[in-house]
Amino acid sequence: MNIIIIGPAHPLRGGLASFNERLARAFMQEGNEVSIYTFSLQYPNFLFPGTTQFSSEPKPNDLNINVCINSVNPFNWIKTGNALKKIKPDLIVVRYWLPFMGPALGTILRRTKKNKHTKVICIADNVIPHEKRPGDKFFTKYFLKPVDGFVTMSEKVMSDLRQFTTTKPARIVLHPLYDNFGEKISKEEARQNLNINNEDYIFLFFGFIRAYKGLDLLLNAVKFLKEKDQQKNWKVLIAGEYYEDRTQYEQLIKELNIEDRLLLKTDFIPDSEVRNYLCSADCVVQPYKNATQSGVTPLAYHFEIPMIVTNVGGLPSLVPHQKAGLICKPEASSIAQAMEEMKQKGKDAFINGLKEEKQKYSWSVLTKTIRELAAL
């Protein structure tokens, strides 16, 4: 098949770009011709909360990436859609994660489908966004209309999708493993690379720092745990870029007097460094206040690190309690209790469960499901 993936890719950075590039390789391994159409302008600067939208990593030589979509220029949407209409790909796989993208992607897909040939399958990361804005429903409805079928990666997103369409085919597929960040390395090597004490027990909070991810809950949990556990042999490593005002977190850290329990690496983590952070950890903590699914979960599975997750959204279904990790309430005291239990049990108590669960997270399951939806 001639397949085009529409969504973030190099030179853009982040989890969506990594996912799309890995998905392209999965389709290519099956003998398909694959191109990625990504953004020349993804977000206007005033809408982007981080320091830069662009990767410092070299361009992948094995992928055909077209940098051409301008998210705010309707003339560009028409031009791109007309170009794709002429190419007549058999299949377009389009990512949808934010209603802001609805007008651009919806217009491109409408123009493309005038060729009466191309099927469109959407991988929906979010249908109802974490942070709601005026126009969300309208933009999402506009985007959904030209799509032929959907893949979601959690029950929560499927439920949200069914508020908009009940007739179009949709399937749930677990977020595949992020196996494109290299193989697992020893904890000792990873910590040496990051200059982290080899004797400490390390809890890891990983990824962009946004309000719904509950870093404030984790910081308060650290205060609880510090008061209960006077030993100095544990730390919380916070690794990820602030996507909102950092001042509130810095003030909270001072108020709680927990600076001595934190390792702060609050810059963007490039792809080449990801495995050092995961492999240095004894446990990954996801203290989310709400969630659909998380790209951090398959990362933890790939590197076989047990998780603490809150019982919100799709997280509990992805991390079986007492098997691949621990589930707690989105409350500081509950998170602290789970951290204490995890520390007592140790990583080895979960390793067999992690190895068993990670077998479910296959890229071939996703590509097969997309092809089946396109054939309907």
C-alpha cells in the first residue's frame, strides 16, 4: 500500500513525533511505501508553552518526511489537500490530539477524499482535550466528518469519541512500546551517565510538566513520605520541560521543604537521553489528575520499570495492580503510601509481571488493526 501519515515528525520533537516515525517504520517493515506529512508551522509561538518546538536530533535518514503543513493558513490546507488528492494514497493515517488542529486537518482530508480512492484512519490521542477551550466541539466535529475509521488507545478516548460518532468503526489498541529509544542498559550505567548516586532509590516523574499530570500532588506526597521515612536513601527525579509557569512549583517545593529529596532535570529530554532516565529509575510515578492514556506507560514497559499510577482515565487498565505496579488515588497521601509500598517491595517483585504485560504492546497489532479498519 501507499500510506501517508499526517502528524508531527522531525524536525518537530516530542512523543507524537517519535510515535509517528516509529509507526512509519512498522508499516515499511511490512512492505508498504510510507511518507510522513508534518508541519512547517505546528503551533503559533503564543500557543506553544515550551522553549522550542524543534528537535536537536539529526533527521532520520530512513524516513520520507515532508515538512509542509501550516496549521493556521487555509490556503496551505487547500494546497496540501489538492496535492494529496493527486497522489491518491491508498491510506492516510492521521493523528488527532488537539481540537486546534481540526480545521487544518479536516480541510486537508476533505480535499484529499475528492479522489474517491483514499481511506482515512485516525489515531485519536484525545477527542475531548485536557484543557478545554471555546470552539473545541465545533473543530472536532469538523475534523471527524471525512474520517473513515478510528483507533483509540484507551476506553476513555473511545467513550469520548462515541459522544461525537456512534456509527463509524473504531477499535481500541494499546499504545505500542516505545522501543525506538535503544535497548535497556544497567541502572549503574544509566546513573553514571546522569551523575546520580547509585545507592539511592529513585522515583521518576517523566515528561512534559502540565497541570493535569499532578506534579503538585507528587510534591506533596514527597512531603508525606519524608516525614514518615527519615532515611536519606531515596530521591524523586523530575525529568521534563515545564509546559506552564514553573514559579508555582518552585514555590511549593520551598514551602514543603523537600529540596533535599528532589533531583530536578526540568529541560527537554532529547530522544538520545530518554533511556538513561528510565533505566536509572526504580519506579515511574504517574500522579495524574485526569488522563486518557500515557506515552510514559509503554516507555516504562519497554525498559521494565514498575509504575505507580493514579486511578484516573485509562491508566488503571494499563497497569495491573500488584503485577506491573501499584494503583492509588489522585491524592498526595495515597501516592505517598504507594511510594512507601513500592520502595519496600522493590523492583524485582514486579519484573515478571512487567515482562508478561509488555508482550501486549506490539506495533504489528496497531498496523494490522489500521489495515482492517481501512478495508471495511
